[in-house]
Amino acid sequence: MADVMNIQGHVRLGSNAGQSMTRRDGVLKVTGRATYAADNRPEGVLHAVTATAGIARGRVTHLDTAAAEAHPGVVKVYTPANRPDLAVSPDEKIHGFAWRTEALQDDTVRYAGQPIALVVAETLEAATEGSHLLAPRYDADTPRIGLDGGVPFQPETISIGRPPSLEVGDIDAARTGAARHFETVIETPAQYHNALEPHAITAQWTGDRLEIDTPNQAIGLAKQSFAAYLGVNPAHILIRSPFLGGGFGSKAILFGAQLLVALAAKDLDRPIKLALRRDQMYGPVGHRPATRQTLKLDVDTRGHIAALEHHTIAVASSFDDFIENASNASHSVYATTALRTTHAGIRADTGTPGPMRAPGEATGSAALEVAIDDAAYALGFDPLEFRLRNYAETDPATGMQFSSKALRECYAQAAEAFGWQDRPLEPGSMKQGRLLKGWGMGTAQFPCPMFQAAAHATLRADGSAVVETSAADMGQGAWTSLAQIAADGLGIDIDRLEFRSGQSNLPDAGVAGGSGHTATAGTALFNAGADTIRQLAELALNDPASPLFGADNAGVTARGGRLYRNDDDTRSEAYEDILARAGLDLLRGEGKGAREGEPERAMFSHGGVFAEVLVDPDLGQVRVSRLIGAFAAGRIVNPHLARSQLLGGMIWGIGFALQEEAIHDVRTGRFTNADLAGYHIPVNADVPMIEALTVHEDDPFVNSLGIKGVGELGVTGTVGAIANAVWHATGIRPKRFPIHPESLI
Ligand code: MOS
């Protein structure tokens, strides 16, 4: 019997991973054959439309359900008076990643756009008309809107379980010794995810079994939530979520109407479909809340930060505790001997905010990078030189070593590509025609969490394989990069791999979020493949008929569907031959992905982002004309897709800096721009010459595969870089995002 523990190095990451491959689901998508939740049309499907509140605070006193139900085609109208009961209150947090939701539990209006009724009809048109006929009447209170209109409260935890404040070192002592004190207050607005695909659900019962088509970033958690709220055995729920048209955090949570649709489908014994309208996604499905952030920097005579404080006030809803954890973005970027961060909430009459691409990090790094730039200029330092002077060699928040940190290389590569060395220090000193030109930079940083994931791998008699994990593809290319890792775990070519995902009856792939999906689900898939090949190797090494017999401690290596002896590369055997001789049709392995124990290193991905802007001195209009970032994120599984993620993040940064904001009418609490005509995001004309470079980084600590993450990194750093370029062009320091033209003239 070969000692399996001594079979070293039999699979390696590298032959499929590391290659640029285009999205394997690309053809399905561009030919319209990829099925999204709202594309499902089960036999006899009914259509649901939510009616939403036109006030932000108060009570619904009347709904004309009789008029709605009399409309031809309308089947039933659900209101708080007749809605089916949930098994547990939607106010209950059934797990750590659940947000309180609204499922018509009462007639209270907590925000404008809150669902107040669900109209179910034979056609979408009838359901829509029915929802209009409800003509709600209200008992309205004055809404509490925004940072200055709401009720302050102290959060006990920040979003998911983190303490709301941190203090390291002695701030007051450090401040006394410092030469200069800087204070910057930065405001960021409410932003909405605006995924291209609206939130949707199709629900269908067969007896006590429920099938759900809905886009979700965490299918396993979604199943748990549906099961708990509906009181259904989780084994009787099947969720399909193969493709998402973008999620960005808003599809990591359930919203109440999803539960209602499932309940109504049972009540009416018909399948029901609901797809939110664009304007209905402003409220019930999360958003990035407005913040006001105060940065305090104390710097000594040599330009070293002695003390750093970051205090965030963020809007929250009146009925849940999500807080944008912006101050945490200052924990680990710059070296300091004393650090203090806090968060406070303002309860307003708004839908509950939630995670939105780089939640906390995007907002917090925008403020931090502006504050750093401000101090650098006041002290006469080039902004890059000042950042290098304050380069954190260890993590200021924990004192731990970084698992890896190639930020210096990122700065150097991006600065070189940008031509930063030619930058004059003085603002307003560069022109292009009549336009003011400015150059700015920012540091990108994002943590490297890992969640829990599981996967199965099955090797078939012909040497091909199938892997299974519940992962969804949000458009980022998970179907491709995860398959690359899985193929490497099995030591086969990716063309020999069938990748099954997007369903809740597969092993749980964890959350596609936190930039941790490739690392987490990828590790599970790799381990499942490696487990399979370990079993295969054991068969061969114990079989005198195998050329691998006796390799034992030297071990074997798997590649291209064959096992090779490490002590003699000319002796190898194909997987199918090993299986055939053992009389096996299938060989199955399992794998998990998670971080074991408490981390002993600080784990972050990093980058340096450099921006050039052109500002019209008369109109205040800002155009980003060049944007170059260099990023270090551990092992890059697929350079093509990683670049696309980083560019996407940087483009999001352009929107954050210059365009995105949801504007409330403070009198009614309603949005004035709840659509893509009024809520501006960058289009092609707003995206300049843009490049994302990646810097080589080996990380032996972050996880066994050395994978960090790239989904959210690009937006951090970019917002500050653009704001700092605007300052350099104009001499006006932006203090509010998005930067409005009128603030520059
Ligand atoms: Mo995200 S905000 O990690 O989906």
C-alpha cells in the first residue's frame, strides 16, 4: 500500500490557470441562449407586479383592491390584509448575512418605493394596470432624509459582525509630537447598483417542492433563507441561478417580494414571475448609503504620519443596522503609530443600504486618498513620494506582517507607464489648449476574505471529468476562471472538463462577493480535483501492472490527463487506463475551500492608480483623459478576465468621482432620478484611454493557491486619483462626490 501522504506534488496549478481565456459562456450570452431568471416561462405562468409607496414615512390608509381585482386578467391582489404568513417574521435575521426585509407585514411605510401590494395577473400588462388602480391613500409623516434629516444612533457592529471602532496606540501623545495637523471632511452620496438585469424571480410549486429561478450571488444562503422564511424543508427547494446580469452586492441578499411571490405561487397553485422595473430597484434591494467622513492627520517634520483618525457617519434605514464601514479603509494603507476609527449611523426613511462593490472600501478610500493628497501638497511633497514615505511595512491595525504586498512595484509600474515623473507640483500649472490639465494618484487596497465553499469532482472512464459547485456567474467570468482552476486540480485540459454550477442542489460555492469567490470556490474545486487524482494515484501506485507501480515516495505528477512518475518522467499512464484496469466507471473526489483558524498575516490586494483630467475653466466640466492602474493581487488565474474586472472597477471609480448620485426630494423622500436617464453612470464617451496592469505577486499565506481577488480592487484608489487630479488641474480641493461642475467655477 502506497503511503498516500507521501505522494507529493501530484497536481499543480498552472497549465490552465494563468492563461487568458475568453468567457466560456460568452457565445451563449451573445446568442441569447443564456437563460436569466426572467427568461423562464413555465406553463401557465402568472405575472406579478409590486405596487410601491409614494411616500417615505407614514401609513397606507386605503388601497382600492376592488378596482384592481375587477380589472380583466387580474387574479389576486395581496396586501397586508390578506397576504400569506411567513414562517418567521421578515424582521428576523435568520443568519448573519440576512437583511430585514419587507413582505407586506404591516401597513407602515418605511421608505419611498417600498412594496405595499403585490398584484398577480394573467399578463404583465394586466398586473401593471391593476397596480395603478390601487390608488393608495396615505397618512403621511414628514420624512427624515439624508445625513442631516435623520436620527443619530451608535451601531454595535458594522454590517457583518465587525466592531464599529478601532483604536491603536496613543492618539493624543502622537498628536502632541507632530508638527502639522490636517482635517478634511468628505461627503459621498447614495449610490445604486443599477445592475443591467433587474431583480427577478420565477417560482413554481409541485406539491411541497419549490423551484425558484432567481439571480443570487450566494445560492446556498438563499436556499437557507427561503427555507426558513417559508417554513419549507431546504431539501425541497431548488434554486437555479446560472447567470446574473450584474450583482455588485445587491443580489447577495433576499428581498421581501421574492418571498411573497413564492407564497403567492403556492396560494394560487400557479407559477408566478416577477421582474422589478428599474425604478423599483431604488429602495428594496440595497444601495450604497451617503456618508460624511472626517479625516484627521498629524504629520511630523519628516512627513511621517504620526496619528490618523477616520470617522464616518453613514445613512442607515429606520429598521435595520447596515452601516457603510468606510473608516476601515484607513486601517491598513499607511504607516502610523496611532490610529482611531469610528462609525455612527443616521436612521433615515430609506430602504436598507447594503453591500455595493467595495462596500466601505470605495467610500473610505476616496476620502482617505483626498486627505493624504491634501497633506502631501501642504508639506511640499510629491503625492507619490509622500505615500512612499508612509508605506506600511506591517499592518498598522493589527501589527501583523502582510501575507504579500507588491504595492511599491504597483506604484513604480503605473507611474512609469503614466509618465508621473514629469509632474509639476504646483496646481493649475498644466494646460491643454484652454483646458486645465491635472494629474493625481491614489492607492488601491482591498482585503482578501475567504468564505466557505464545497465542490465535487468526478473523473469518467474516458478520462474526462465533471465538477460541481453552486457558483453563479455574475458576468465576471466565474464559469471560466473557476473551470480553469478545476481543470488544473484534475490535471486535465479544460476542454475535457464539464463545469456544472448555478444550482442549489450542487455543493455550496459560498458567496460570489467580497472579491473572495475565485479564492474560495476555486480552492474547493481544486481540492476536489486533487482528491480525485490522489485516489487515482493510489490505485496506480499499488498496481504491479501500472508503470507507476513503486513510484511511492518520489510521487507522481498529473498533467494532460496522465500521471507521470516524478523519479522517471518517461513512465506514465493515462487516467482512463488506470480506471479501466481497476474496473471503475467513475472516481469521485470532494473538496472544501475556507480559511482555517485565525489569520496570522494581514491579507490585502493593492494597486496604484494614476489619473489625468481636463477641466473646462469656464464650465467646470471634468473629463478623465487618461487612467492607468497597476495592481498586485496574488496569482492571476485568467489575465484577460482579471484585467476586465480591474477596468470595470476603475470605470466604476469614474462614475463615483464624477457622476453617480441618487437624489432625494427631501420634501417627499422620493428619488428624482430613479432611472438610467437621470442616474448617470460612465458610458463609452466618459471612459478615456484606460489601462490596468498586473504586477507579479507570489503569496504563500493567503490560501493554498495564492489567489487574492480583483473584483473590487479597481474602484478603490481610482476615485481619489481623479479627485486629486481635479485639484492639481484647478487648485480647488473636491470635498464632495460626485464632483459637480459648479464646485469648480
Ligand atoms: Mo460584493 S459588494 O462583494 O457583491
